[in-house]
Amino acid sequence: MKKINLSAHNPIVDIRDNIIFANNGNVVLCYEVTLPEIYSLSEKDFEDIHGAWFQALKSLPVGTVVYKQDIYLKTAYSCEKLPGESFLEKATHDHFKGRGYMQHRSFLFFILPKNKALNNSKYVNPFRNISKGIVRELDESVHSFTAAISDSVSFINNSRKIDLIPLGRKGIERLTNSYFNGFNKGFDTDILLDKKNVNIGENYFDTMAINSELCFGESVQSSKTNEKFTSDDFVFHQGFIDGLGLTLNENHMINQIIYLDDKHKWRRLLDKKVEELKKSSNFGSQNKIVLGKIQDTLDRINGDENSRIIRGHLNIIYWDRDAKNLDRITSKIKTEFKELDIIPYYPGGEERKNYILNSYCCFSPNFSNEDLYVTDLKHALCLFINNTNYKTDPTGIIFNDREHNIPVLKDVWDEKKKRIKARNFAIFAPTGEGKSFLANNILRQYFESGIRLVIIDLGGSYTKFAKLYPGQYTVLRYESGKSLGINPFYINNKNDLSPERLEDLSVFLFELFASDLKVTKAQSVSIKKILRHYYINTPGNHSLDSFYHFIESNQKELLSKLKIHPDYFNITNFLHIMSEYVGDGLYSFLFEVSEDQTYKIEDKRLIVFELDEVKDNKEILSVMLKLIKSAIQRTIWKNRSEKGIILFDEFAKQLKFENVLESVEFYYQAIRKQNGAIGIILQSINQLPNNSTSASILENTQVIYSLHNEKGYEELVRRLNLSKHDLNQLKSIKNNLTGSRKYTEIFIKIGKQSNVFRLEVPMEVYAAYLTDGSENDKIMALYDQHNSMEKAITEFINPKNRKS
């Protein structure tokens, strides 16, 4: 049995920035690779990435070794990034803590080998003479090499799909220690090598490789069909060897080593090999197969002037605490290779040790010709893994990834506007697919992160979650024949009468009495003059009724006194139309003033306007929206530095009336000046009229959520200009509402980035978002009993804790 102690045989002489000076004379430039999210790439994306890799690597100096290493570790989710202050945050934190997932890190190494000929013997023990140490200086050849690599790295980083980030000293040391410590945590150990096993600490290791042209089947490609999501009417793609990546769900690493050789030298060698095989091809079918493979490689090289001949090696090293499990993992890997029409090589004894030890970046130039296949660079790059886990942002709304159901934070606010210029959002989903549940989830997290919410609701879906925050919310509910208690004319003192306030009031009045007319500048100036005159001459109790009677009693001299031409303001017309809203007019109750309730919402961070009873009355709904707008302007938008969201739920019901759409468009225009966002919820995008106003709203909506829709997504794709892969993602949505991990799937597009996410929540959160049914009735009964939504939910989930 051989034993290797890393502290006694350190492979590294020096590290400068991201450059390793290895003990064997090799120089290694180290990068960590940031890859796109799994399932986010289309067939064309895979082709583009493959093309970018080829362009970046094809011109590197002869003798360069490129080594891509993808490490997958079984890991428990730590919940470090999740907030844990509020009742629902704690429940979410506890629900996901410790959940298993595959952690993936990807590295790329560019190696300038001491032996540029790369003609090693069959077995190289990298530790044999390591103690002597070959110290290499930063000479001209190293400077020239780093300059060439820098150009390649810049090209990849400019491709916009992949980022190569220099790996510094600490990262290199951690990776080296993890590798030779067998990915054991909490202790240092030795590498034990015997004929049967490679054993490092508690882990037993094994490996499988592609080390010859004979391993490959008919062809390789940049992507293949993903059978899990593909259906009869669409094809979902994945990387060619993605089945050996995240979805393998075992501790393993994929090591791909590429030796960039002299094209002409290898063309001559291959020609010679073909001649030899032609002479002996009658001596067995194996020779004919080899001849065919080499001839195919030669044809590719000769037929493509851009081809770059390489020798390559790919191995998968995998490990487990129980040596018996290695056979099971071996079987899984073989099955995946069989799907790819690849026959892997299974090394044993000395060769297994050789593969495991020399798959460390400083030793990767140690493989011999017998360990390498010969092909062109394009072929080898099809074996690169080009995607990774879902990416979590530093802050954002919690969703779940599609692979392991672990939390993923998505920054849909985008403070620095890196992904989106407008943070307005839209939710599309038919009845029963959970759009209110999703909206509750998004808004609740926004609220808990300090953002102010105004919800204009026609369905009664938000009162329950609001009750979790006593003192911080108010619900203003319309009841037939009663006022909402919003008085647009109310001012605290004369200082409130700013030019902006007069402007807002004039707009409000024109919307009431001249909604069908285009307001001229002359008319706008006239009404502002009259309003100013009214406030100067009316000391208190300002209201629409008071303003009406002020004009009525001063109508004879009002216009001449203010030098307003009668054509610019028709007093008779104004008094006639506005009579409906004052005195004993039909809608006077809307403006009845007992007290202005606006002060009640000024210090509230969650304001819900429930207009369910008014949804079918065009006139009342229209006035209500105008009143709400005046309240928002006086409160929510008073402080432009404060973040705020306005949500229109059951938006389609509001859109039955033409002037509502224009009213909402106003919010979209005004929100640009504020630190805020607008949200709308629709059953279908067809509920938005196909006109310029709707087009303007959609253009300013850059965060899209779509739940499952069995009627299809063609209109959504057409009107939002979604890509073919967006459509494939939409079609792949599947919910799972049975079993221990219930979830719905959601298509989310943030600017140009899209993917399908899951929404899985703990029971506490589920209970908080319920809006109807017997379960909701039970929770509300418990709330009435305790006057605490937190207690009600806790007791609903744990009925055993109820006091008898």
C-alpha cells in the first residue's frame, strides 16, 4: 500500500495572483467559470457557446494544455442567505434548512507544460520527484503565454454567456487541499493507494474515462434532446453530456483535458497510421473500426481549414463513504454514457491511481498517448459542461430551483438596473392556477424587505396576509352608498398648496367632468387659477362640495375677476356635470366628508383598497380609481426616495371600462419619476385590448410571471415577443400538488433572462395565502378568537396544541 501525505509533497512552489508555479516546472493559470443556469439555454445557445469556446481556444500556442474541471458535491442547504426575522421568514428558513442538493463549481486551467512535447510514458507518479522542486521564473515564454491566455479569456467573457474569473491564492489553496483531502470535511487525511481502491479519509474513489477514439459512437454534438421535458409538440435541449453533471446526483467530478497539438505534425502521423492500418485491415474487424475512426478524423481535419487537432482525455472521478456504493454509481455512469453512444474505459489498479492523481491541474500534462484520444477541437468541445445550478442573487424574492427545490433569490427589483430598466411586472394565469397565491408570495416578501405596497383589489385576496402585520396596514373597503373617506381637496395647511398639488387637483377635476375631452393648455391654466382663488378665499373645510358651491355663488364675476375667457372654462357645463357628485346628486356619497382618512394611510406601509362591491359599476369604479390616485399622490409618492409598489389585481374586471386603461397608463408614466413599480394580474394577455395604450403598458413591463395555461401560450409569446426557447420553457411547466413536496412551476422572465422556477412553501406560508375554502374559514374563525393571525395559523397547523 502506498501512502501520500500532501504536506510532505506539496505540488505548488509559488502562487502569484491566479498563476501557480508547480513543483514539476509547469505554469498554471487558474479561473473559476460562471456558467448559465441549467434549463435556461436553447439549442442555439448551446451552439453559440460551443462556437465561443472554439474561437477562444483555437489559436492558443502549440503545447498548451486546457483543463476544465467540474466538481459536484452532495451538500445540505444552509439557509445563510435567507432572512429569518418575521413569522413567515422563520417558517421558510426552517422548512428548507438542511435540504440536500448538488453543489457545482467549475474551473478552467491553462497550463504551460515544462515538457512541451507532451510525450509522457504510460504511468507518471506526479509525487515521485516532487520534493526536488523545479522553480520556474516569470521569463519571456511565461509572459507570452499569459498574454495569449488573456486574449482567450477576454473573448469568452465578451460572449456574455460565460464568465471566467481569476482564481486567487486562497481559492487555489482551498481547491488543492479539497482535492488531495478527498473532499473530506473537518479533518486532514492521507491518500491511500492499493490495488483495489483509492481511499482518502472516509471516501472511496473510482473512475471511468474516455481515452481513445474507439470510445465514441457515430457522432457528438453541442446539445441533445432533454427527454424529461420534451413533449410531442416541442423539443427541450440540454448539453451533450449534461446527464453526467448536476442530474447524476452523486459526488463526482468531470475532468476534461485538451492537449493543443501541432496540426501538421498530427496530420502526418495520422496519414502514416492510416497507411499501416490499410495494410493490416484484413487481419480482424477491430483494425477496420480503428481505420474508419482515424480516417473520419483525418477527413474532418482536411475538410475544415479552421480545424485544430487535439489530443483529449475525459474522466469522471466519483466517490462514496461506502465502497459498495461505487458499483451502483458506476452502473449509473455507464447508463448515461450508453445514452450518448459512448463506451467508457474502466481503468483498474495502477491506471486508476494514475488517472486520479494526474487529474489535479498541476499534473494534467502527465497523460500518455495511450490515455488520449485524437480528434479536432470542435469535437472535443462538445463534451464541455456549459450550465450549472440556478443562480441566487444577494437579495430578492425567494423562489425554488427546478432541480433540487432549494430556495433561489431572484432580484426582480434590480436597484442598479443591470437587467431591467423598468421593474413593473405582470402575472398571467387562468383561474385556479394560483395567481393570487403567487402575488401574495411576491408582495409579502417585498413588504418585509421594506417596500411600501398599495393593492387595488377586486377579489379580496390580500386582507389575510396583511393581518400578520398589525399596526402597519390599513384596508379601505368600499361599501355600497358609503364614502372611502378620501377627500382630494383636504390640505393640512397652506404650505400643502404646491404647484404640483394644484396640477394633480386640476387633472382630477378634468377626469371627473371632462373625461371624454382632450384638455387644452388654456383650460388647464383656467382651472388652476380658480382652484388657487378658492383656497385663498376659503379658510377651511375644503371639499368638492365646498369647491362646487364656491364656483356656483361666484359664477357671475369669477371669470372676469381672474381674467379667464369664457371659452376656456364653461361654468354652466361644469356645474351641471359636477352636480351628480354633490348635494343630493346620484354619486354625492362618494365625496361625503366626515373626516379625511388619508392621514390613516400616510404612515401605513401596506394599504389595501377592496373594491369588490363596485367592480360592475363603471361610474363608481372610475371615480374610486381617481380618488385612490389622488390619495397615492399625496402619500405614497410624496417621498420619492421611498420604494413603493402599486398592484392592480383582477385587472381584467377593471379593464371592462375604457377610461380605466388610460388611468392605469398614467401610473406607468408617473412611476418612472418614482422609486417604484406597477404590477398587474391577468388571466390572459388577451384581456388587454390590442391598442397603443396596452402596447405602452407591456413595453414598460419587464418582469413577466406566467403559470400553467392548458389553452397554450401563443398570444403571450406574440405580444411579449418571447423567444422559441421561452415558449418551450412555458410548455414544459408542470405542477406537483401531491406528495410531501407540493409545488407549482412558474415561468419568470427578467429582462432577457428566463427560466422556469418552482414555488414550494411551508404550511405557515400556505395558510397565510389561502383566500377561500373551508381551510380559510377555519383560520379566520381562529383569528376572530385570538385577534392574532400568527396564533391562528400556528393553531391551524398544530391543532394538538389547542387548549381544550
